[in-house]
Amino acid sequence: MILNKQAPLFELPYINNHSSIYKLEEDLGKVIVLTFWASWCPDCGKDLPMKEQLFKTMDHNKVKMLTINVTGRERHVEEGIEFTEKFLTQPTLSDEGRYVYDLYNCDGVPSTIIINQQGDIHANFDDQSSFLDIVSKLGEIV
């Protein structure tokens, strides 16, 4: 993926409230962290708790953290909903199959995208990236 290219805009429903829609464009001007995941993924099980702790310490006026359940990679959509209700407090969206996951050229879960205040992709991390690398990259622009 080419970094510093404009992040593709999208709209997705919240996982446990499909009548409420998140629009990426509404958070442009903030740093946005997207984490794509699936409930069956062991690496997601390690990554998401660390992201939860980060979420709880972030200044939400400056940084918007979202997780996106890649429903197209789930065995059953309900498993993503159950995982969210058990483990996540940060806003969680439900991908339309793999639509936004593919839009951001993700290749594995978890995948993390950091979007800067100008709406450009600042960093892209795959499932082999360390949490410390992600936090370090985030620190460059917050």
C-alpha cells in the first residue's frame, strides 16, 4: 500500500446497532486508528486487549479509535457480535463482508491503519506487526 495517499472514505454500521451508521469523513481532522479483526483469530485475541488499554488512555478529541469486524472472514456473523460484547468498549463497526477491509488492501487480521489529521494514510500494519511499532507510529502524529 502506498502511504500518504488519501484514505478511502466509507460508511459502516455499528456492530450492535445496525441503525446507527459511522462515517469516516466526520472524524477527518483527528488521527483515526482502524483495526480490522475476526473473532477466531489468535493474533487478534492478543492485539485487541492492548488496543483496548490504549483506547482508554487516548484523548478522544484528538484520536478516534475504531475496530472493524471483518464479517466476510467470520465463520458466523454472530461470533463477531459476541466477541465485541465480551471484550470491546471502543466503537466497533461491522464490515459489509470484506468491503472496507479490501478497500484498504488488508491482507490478514489483525490489520491496523493509521490515518493522519489530513485524511492521509500515515501507516499500515499487518498481522505480524508489533503493538509497540503501532504505538510508536501513532506517537509521531498525535
